[in-house]
Amino acid sequence: MMPLPDRWLSSFLVRADGQLTLFDCGEGTRIAWREVRWSFRRLGAICISHTHADHIAGLPGLLHAIANAGRIEPLDIFGPVGTAYVVNGLRTIAPVLPFAVRVTELRGGEQFALPGELSGNCVAGKHALPVLAYRVERSRQPAFLAERARELTIPVHLWSTLQSGECVTWEDGSAMPAQVLGEPRQGLAVAYVTDTRPLAQIVAFVAGVDLLVCEGTYGNDEDEAKALRNSHMTFREAARLARDARVGRLWITHFSPALEAPAQFAESARAVFAETTIGLDGLTDRLTFSAE
């Protein structure tokens, strides 16, 4: 709800193929962003969970930073119903930009394209106003069976075309992708869930993601009634969500300003889901495809 001297407000940045997607834009996001030294110009989309100030009030300053970085390509903003009204209001102090800002309002269940060949999806959560949980996926092409391509005497310069899913022909023959591609391979997936109760539909929605970034507004189990009343989660509830969804790893974030030392409550989450990390400013990681 408010920044602390050693803790910024909500923002989560995903990079794929050098292209960036931002999830939420709390006050001070562009300052925290500078610490990781990623280019503002590369930002192609912003996904807003909901329009409370601690998740969107940093937008005008960020838009100025993107403009100063030289971006001229359109910027997409996705969010729940009401996002366009709030974005338009915030843009009264960022009215002139060298790029178009395209706002798309979502209700949950929609699929949409994101930069870096990512695909996005969302589901509605439960909060004081419309809120969305997001899931982002990067698909993976099947392995190219080079030995099979040699057996079929396919010219090497046509291999990349087949690998991209297109049929090829040459003087002595033709081939279809299915003839030289292996079985489907698992891609990568990340989910971002904040300011909501741990609903059954969210458990199903984030199932199997490699990384779940999830709110844990309250560290103490004794605050579960408060979490229920305010449509938030405790650390333990976030861990249960991760466990039930069989995710790879869990990052807990979005702490109450009254929670001065979140790490003190780490065990209440790890007792439920061992692969839990208590979030901190600048926390980063790299997800890569498996060796298979």
C-alpha cells in the first residue's frame, strides 16, 4: 500500500528475446528499474492486475522514461475493466508521447500476444475491485531430427523452413514438418497473482508454471481472518496455492507495510511448499528450457 525506505511498490518485469513485459507499475517503478539496467525502450507491454494506486501510480513517470529512451513503437496496456479510465486520467501529466498507447480491458479468459514471442492469459480474482491474475507462456518447438532429414535427402538449406512448421519442395522431392520433427516439448510458464484470495480457479490457472510470483500480504498465520476480510493472502495460503498447483517455484511478494521483516515468517510458507523465496527488491532469475 505504501513504499518503505528499503522496499518499492509492486512491479515485476519479464524479458524474452530482449523484449520486455511489465506486470504492475507501482510508484517508483522506473527508479527500481534503473537498478537492473534494462532498457526502457524495450518495453512493449504492461499488464495491470488492478487499478489501486500501489499497482499503477508509477505509470506517468514510466511513460516519460520510455519516451526519453527513444521508443516510437506502440505500447500495449492490458488490465481489468476500468483500466482505460485510470490510464487516461494518469496521462493528463503525460499527454504527449512519441508512441501510441493502446489499452485493452480484459474480464478473464482472454488470450493475447506479448513481446518476445510470449502468450498471455488471465483469470479474474477476488478483491475490492476487478483484479486479474496473469499467466505467461513461451512455447517450445519440437526437436529437429537431423538424421531423419538426411535419410530423406532434404537439402540442408531447407531445414530451418521445416523446423518453423512449413512444408518444403526441391527439385527431387518434398517434405512435411511432421516427417522431421520430434514429439512436442514442454515450454516455460510464469504466473503473477496479487491482491486476491487463493480461489480454486486460480489454482487451476497457474497449475504447473515454472515460477509463481504471488502475494503474501500477511506473514503471520494469525492474520488469516484479516486476509479474508481484505481479500489478500497470508504466506501460508500462498504456499498452499503453490503446492496445490504443483508449481516449480514460489516467490512471495506484496507485503503489508506493517510487515517490516517478511523473512521472519518464511518457515510458515516453506513448511507447506519448500521451494519458496521471500521476495526482495531486485530479485532476479533466469528460466531456460530443459535439456530434453
